[in-house]
Amino acid sequence: MITFNSLDDIINIDDTAVALGNFDGVHLGHQQLIKEMTDRARQRDLKPAVFTFSNHPKDLLPNRPKVKNILYKGEKERLISALGAEYLFSIPFTQQLMIMSPEDYVREIIIGRLRAKEIFCGFNHRFGYRGAGTPELMKKVASEYGVAVNIMEPFTEDGSVVSSSLIRTLIFGGRVDRCRDYMGRYYAVRGEVVVGNRLGRRLGFPTSNLVIDEDTVVPPNGVYVTYCVFEGRRYPSVTNVGVKPTIGSCKKNIETHIFDFDMTLYGKTIEVEFVTKMRDEVKFDSIDELSEQIVRDCREARAFHETL
């Protein structure tokens, strides 16, 4: 897959079938849209392409908190490539794009720069100045150039419309067990293992610590059944997210104990997949009480893994 990181980079490309959207989370609805696009691209001998933004458009709006990413860095690209896209247009959303009229956006960007010969978007796709552009308007403008626009209806699962907002809410609320229903995979974080306070090792439960990416949504403090993925292999594990209140004030991090694993991972990159939440983080009266609870957590997490 060829990735273009600015509009100026887009030169000498083939005609495309292009899927439009933020694709935050690359959830089941996104996957369906991209699959429909790639199938159609093959039928018409077009390059299957995805057009998205490298930052969230809402981040440019004044007096609004920054939107937290669902995916860690590089994961969106990997997932989109795996779905069959050959071009990825991952463009910064700028003030210039924000004030562009919807009609000019379709004519100059989608049809002009991207060489779109067929377009795919969701029912709620918005674009152009003040988000005034709708799929119906895109269809009208594109028809002037003989370009078809395919509008995907809401994708539902268990009666709920699958959306990035829904998944983000589930993660914030600790309902990581539901994310797989809407994403088709476990919610995960990825990062380099850093040296912690080594308390877990002293207690007989060595852990791998990840620094939390401030731009990424993270579940609430607590203990979770997880998998740890290292060098392509998945290991059953248990993970604490939090500030370790029993031993004093610490910056929030992600600390994973991998069962039956004796390698040192400092400086290595791992991925932690969240399966389900077991309990909230608790401040214990002593290290001994904490150690006894860790034993119980590990026993419970192992038992849960045996059911998977």
C-alpha cells in the first residue's frame, strides 16, 4: 500500500475507487465500507483507495477537548492495508480544508486530486465548510463528472449502530469486553516496555510497563484480563491500569503480568489486548494485602483465559 501524507504528494496516480471517512477504530462498519470499495475497484480495474485525515477534524474547533484516538500509532494504516487498499491518502485536516465549500471539496479534492471514478461513504459523512456537505450533495456534484457515489446505510450490531463514538464510550467506561463485538477484534494498546519500580518482580509477579499515549483513549483504572502480543505470539496475561495507590502517587500507566513467561522485555515493543475488566483499582492497607490480591487476580484471570 502506498501512503500519501499530504495533498501535494498526490501525483501520477491511477484512477481510483475511494472510501471516505475518519476510520477512527476501523470498526466493523468501516471494514464493510472498505470491502465494498475494494470489490468494486477490482470489478472496474481501479485502484482501491481510502481517504482519511491524520488528525481529527473536530480538533480544529475552538473550545473543544481533543478527540482521543482509538487506535495506537500505525494501527489504522496496518488495518486499512490488510483490507486491500492500495492507496491511503492520510492528509492533515487544515483550516483551508475546513473553510472549503462542499462543492469545491468534491470537485477539487475527491475527483480532481484523488482521481475518483467511484466514491463510497457512510450515511452520516459530512464535509466542507461547517460540515454542510452531505452524501446526497456529493452524489449530485459527482454526477456532473459521471462519478457514482455509494452511500452505506447504518451498520448495526445487536441493535446498536456501530460508531467510533460508541466504541470510545465503551473504552472510557471500562466495557472493553463489548469492543470486540463492534471492532471485530480486541481493543488494544501498543508501546515500548519501560522500566518500572520492579515491585511486581519483588512480589513474584514480574510485569511489563507501558507509558500511556496521551492522545489515545485508555480504559479506567482497574485490573483486566488481557493478552500480550510479542513478536507475533499471543500470551495470556493480566493487566493493571492505574496509578498504584498502595505504593504511593504514580503516573497512570499500563502494567502487564504475562503468565508462564520469563523473557525480559525492556525496550521491546508489545501489544496488550483487553478482554474484560475484573475489578477497579484499589488502595490496600499494606503491601502484603496487595500481594494477596494479586494472587487472587492471577488465579481469576487464568481461569477466565481457560474459557476463551
